[in-house]
Amino acid sequence: MNALYLYSLWVRAWHWINALLFLVLILSGASMHFSGVTWLLAFETARPVHNVAGILLTLGWIVFVLGNLLTDNGRFYRIHWRGWLTRMTEQSWYYAVGIFRNAPHPFHPSESEKFNELQKLTYLGVMYALMPLLIVSGWAFLLVPYLPETLFGIGSVWVVAMTHLTVAYLLVLFLLTHLYIITTGTTLFSNHRAMITGWHREDV
Amino acid sequence: MHCPELLSAMPESALAAVFRTRLYRVSVDWFRQVTATPQTMNPPGGRPWWVGWLDPIGRGSIRNLPAVLALLGAGQVLAADVLDDAQKAVERKACLVCHQMETIAYRDPTTGEIRDLHIDRDRFAQSNHAALACTRCHDKDYVRYPHRQGSADEALTCAGCHDDDPKFERYRFKAVEAEFDRSVHVRENPDRQHPGLKQQKLTCFSCHNAHVFRATQPGEAIEQIVQGHNRVCMSCHTAFQDPTQVSHAWLPNREAHWKAVRCLDCHTQQSALPSHEILPAGQGVRSCDDCHSKGSTLLNQLYSYRSEQAIASQGLLSTAVFNQAYVVGMSRNVLIDRLALGLLGLTLLGLIAHGVGRYRAYLAKRSQA
């Protein structure tokens, strides 16, 4: 059994707070978007809940970016282009075919590489493209009086609303696949355990 | 000659003009600085700083002279303004002695029509023109009574007074005039003799009563703004007040729309400020989508107004938490919803299928072991 300490305390704390905020934002956001559906939150409740969770998510994202800049956690997100395509193909092939043939994992975490190439690309896209778009469009709802009347020839409120909605759906899609993919570790719950204890364990 | 005597010897208007200038403002700024740091004016062991103010022209108070001048100047300007306001008030009161009577009217000798001359005193006091002297707009000859027939009437328009004033730039009075000229009211009555106006010319004042007009202010309830705007239309289009009439019967929740939406929102081209280019009845908005979906200007306008109002009254942080500007349905888009929910559904099915495949592989591995 090989054990590696891959998830420092601040990363774990940020991850679980972020996860909780994601769930709250999805529930309250859906309650506002599909207002009137009985099994969702009341609109008047959902609105402040969504806004407060959104503010906290913004703060969390700032902590994440600063944490990656100020600690060595940022190194795990650097893409190494040499052999990148091969590693991507191997990883995709494993998820698409190899996993059903009980093939061995093509990637094994180490002290220098915590994520496989697919994970890395997904997390980079989510944290440095979708999240900023989500946060900026969320705050833009508040700052609409200061925006131009139209953006790209379309009413600015609509541009803001559609950006927020589309990015939110993409992040729900991410959450769904993330929840599934983390079960593809050594055991069903080995990745969950790693994000709780900080230690990644696998049979050598 | 002491300064106050010198000042009082100058004509009031000249002095007021002097102290309305930069010198006055600089002096007042200096005065503020001096009063904000009184200890600097108080030499060690000397008199308390405020003694000089009690005896401004006395011994040793020469350093206070600019401030004294500023004070006296401010007093002169203030007195001039107060006097000016008082004169206007006296004039308004004189006019309202008669014109506040609800029954005051006269029969137009040409048309035989009764013309109402009543001015609602309270509503006038709340109007944007409340501080003006009546003769600012009306002919000077009106100050004499009985009014001479030749005094009637002035070729007033809103743009005539407001067009060049940068204070009113955002209301774009020049554009309003052009829009009004293109409106159905003028197009159908190019000689501006609207049949409903009984021989009176169609002007700004056919719709906007200058004696009660009050521009919308941030903070006013939207329902009140809607009612205020619609009241203008209803003052001529009285048939719409009859609940049994069939106009707009095609409109779902007609009464709810009439309470929440201005007539202008459907009967003009939508823009940031209400347009004065009233469209013919057949060209009004009939599509629900124009207001209730993609990039509607109306939605933009409503959301911006509510947001601005919330930030002004509650502050940025409170608005960030309670943002009451959000309108139900403003982020709805049937296409995005369907595509996204479809994609999520397919992904979920794909993940379930993947999970089943993994489980079968696990069973196969176990049976081999």
C-alpha cells in the first residue's frame, strides 16, 4: 500500500465548502429559475440564499486562486505538453474501453502529479474559465444600472442572464460527471476518503 | 469707511453678482478651513479664537476680514434669493386667489366651449414648476386684472424652456419634439387640430399639464409610475376606463397588464426613456415574446430601474444580499433550458450505463478469481 499526502488542509476545507455552496446555489438557483415549482424553495427564500451563497462562492474562488499562487498546490494544474496527447488518449481510452476490461489505471498520482490530464483540463476549465464567468455574470446582475443598455446589440440584462444560466448548466454538468468519475479510483470511495483525510492510498 | 458700510453702500444686485462668482466660493472655502481649525487662529496666550468672530471689525481682527466679507456676501446672496423667492410666491398667491377656485372657467367666444382655468393648488405645489413665477411662462400682461384679451396665449413648448439647459439633457427635449411630430396624434392631424381637443391646438400641454407635471424620481413605486403615465393617456381615451369595453380583449390578464404596464410600453418603440412617438393602434406590441423573453428592452429598463432604486435606498451590500430587482422569469430561455436539461439527462443516462458496464466487469473479474 502506497500513501501520499496530496490534499493539504486548506485545499480540503475549500473543496468541501465549495461543494456545499454548489449544492445550495443549484437548489436556490433552480428555485428562482423555475419559480412556482412546489418541491423547490419559495422564491422569496431562494433569492437571499442564492445571493449570500454567491458572495461566499466569490470569496472561496479568490481563496482558491490566492492559495494556488501562494502555495505549491498550483503546480498540480500546470500542463506538461511533452507527451500530453498520448496521456490524454490513454486516459480517455481507459474510461471508454479499458475500465470495462479491468485494465490497469494508466495514471498513478505522485508528489509531482496529482491529476491525470483529463482531470487537469477539466479543473482548469472549471476554475479559471467557467467559475470567473459565473461569478462575473452573477455580480453583473447587481451592477446592471452601471452597464451599457445593450451588449453586442442585445439588452445587457439578457446577455448577463443567459451567460449566467448557460455557465450554471455547464457547472451542473461538471458536478454530475465529477461525482461519478471520483468513484473510479482504486475503490469506489478511495477518492472521497483522500479528500477527507488528505492521504491518497493505492495498492502498488 | 468700515467694510459693512462699504458693502451696504453698494447696490444689492452688483454685490450679489460679485459674490456669486469664484471670489465668493474661494472665500467660503477659506472660511470653512478657518473654522475647521480654530486653534491656528489663536496665538498662544491670546484671546480665544471665537472673540474675533463676535467682534469682526474690532481690533486685531483684520485677519478675519475675508471670512467676514464672505459671510456678508453670503448673506447678501441669500437675502437676494429669499427676496426673489418671496416675490415669486407673492405672484403665485395672487394668481391662485382666483385660479384655485374649482369653478373658475370661461366660455370661449369663438368656439363657445367652456374652458377650465382651475389650478389644483396642492398638486401644483408638488409639481416640477412649483417654484416658478407664473409670469415666467405666461404673458406679463396677465399680472393685470381683468386680463386683456390680447394676452392669450403663449406659444409655449417644453423644449422652448428646457432644450438648452444641460441640467435637462438626459430628458432629450429636442428628440421628444421630433418623436411627437412622428406620433400618430400629429400624423393623423397634421394641422394639429385634433377633433377631441375642441378647437385647441395639439401641443405638449394637451397631454402634460404643466401645473401638475412631476418627473419620475428614483424611489417612486413602479405601480405609481405606471398609473401616473397611464392617467395621461386615459384622460383622452376615456373608453378604456369602462370595464365592459372589449378593446384589448385578446390580451391575457388584461387588467393585470393595465395595472403593471404603461400604455407607452406597447404603443411606442421601446427605448430607455419613454418615446413620444406613439404608434397607430395596429402597430402596438402583440407578441408576448417582445416583453417576456429575449433581451426585451422593457425587461432591461424595469430591472435597471429596480436595481438602481435598491442600491440608492439600501446600499450595495444589502442589495447584493436581498437584490429585489430580480424579476421572476428574467433568466428563462426555453431553448437553453431544453438543450441543457436534455444534455444533463443524456449525461446521466450515459453515466448510469457506464456504471452498469463497470459493475459487469467487476462481476466478471470476481468470477475469474
